[in-house]
Amino acid sequence: MLIKESLAQLGIKVGIQKMSIGQKRSLMTQKQVDMAVYDWRPWVPDAGYFIYWNWLPDSFTNYWNYVNPEAQTLGNEAITTAVGSPERQAKLRRFQEIVNGDIGLVPLFTQFDNIAMREHVQGYVYYPDTVPVLAKMSLA
């Protein structure tokens, strides 16, 4: 409801359609949504990785068929450029500028954390995908 009310302040009227996550994913995969809360997040905290999976024309989760030749060139170059290089950072920054200028994107953020709260849990390791490796954990 907060999203709907906030968008209304910008003159954007939306209806909220409740559905199961499976139904939502099916509709998105079939590219049958005009607007959705997009909750996929990368397992690797890297903008190039996110671009590779989401924003290039042949990306698996490019649900909205986003295409921009300049952005596509930058995205393809950035994902093959050395991580941490100034050249890669410049390409990623320009890619973001293009996408933000092309489409209506409302960034929402939720930090997903998993934390071992008990001292007797052994073998816990935090990974960026937030999936605990249960096979490596035990109770002491």
C-alpha cells in the first residue's frame, strides 16, 4: 500500500494484484506485466553481474525487453573488463545513467541478512546470497 500511495503522489495510479510468487514469476517470464515489484537480487554483489542477468536484451530476467544499443555495448564490455578497473567503473556508471534516463525505475531496498544468534552454532559463514550452508553447521 505504501508503494501505491507514494506513486499516487507522483500522479501514477496503480492497482495492486495479489498473487503467488510462482504466478508472478510466470507472468514476468512470459513478459505479461507492465509494472511489478522486482525482487531478484544477485548472489554476487557486483553491478556487472546484475547487468548481465537483468538488463541486456538476451538476459535471462530482462522481463521488460529493455533494449538500448549504447547500453548493450557498455554492458557487454563491462562484464568482460577487469573488476575494479577505472574503465569498468566508468562503463557501469554510464550504463546506469542510460537506464535511469530511459525507464521509470523506482529503486526500493531491503537488506536481507541471516545471522547466527546462538553461541553454540558452529560452522556458520555469511555468503552474499544469504543462503546458509547447513551441511557445514552444527550445534556444539
